Amino acid sequence: MKKILLIMTMLLLAGCATGYHSENLLGGYHENVSSDTAVVTFKGNGLITPEKTYQYAMKHAAEVTMQCGYDYFVVLSHRSYLEPVTSYTTAGEFTHDFPRSEIKIQFVQHKTENAYDAKQIFSEIQ
């Protein structure tokens, strides 16, 4: 019985990981766009891996690139980090590390050696 309860709890928690969507209270993506550059941020909750926040940030970078009418983008800088977030409950104070990824990109119209194909990146990352 304990094994069944543990498996059900794990399945329930897995469904709570931050998915690919615009930012809300549970995390998600956000972007700041200028003329030919953008900074894309993906914030995860405590149930998503830092690697997945980076993948989702890259996916949204590709999406923003296409929305701005470009085919390719170059990553100018990126950083992934854990942000401590404190929550308060009747049981006390808890600090959780939430993964974040931030990517600064430049839009480019033609393929270069270090440019990513926006359509390919967007379709490949699930």
C-alpha cells in the first residue's frame, strides 16, 4: 500500500512541474525585445530541472525570433542559476531553490556558423 501511495504522489508531483507557457505564479517564459535583440527568461518551480528551463528558454527564443520576422538567432550570452525563494506556512519558513535561465539573443536573417535555425529549435524542443 505504501508503494502505491508513493507512486501516486510522484505522478501527481511530476504533473506540477513548470510547463512551456507564459509566465504566471508557477513560472514560465518572459521576454524583453528591442530592435534586433531580445532577452528571454524562463522561470521554473522546484519540480523542473535547470536543464529543462534552459531548453524552454531556447524554445521561446526561437519563437520570439519567428514572431519578429527573422529566421535565425545568435546567442550573445546565457546564464542558468538557482534562485532561492522563501515561503511561509503555519509549519514554519521554507526556502526552495527555483531554477532560472536567461538568454540574450540577436536576430539574424541569414544562416551563419553560430546561428540557430529558429524553426528547427522550436519544433525540436518538447
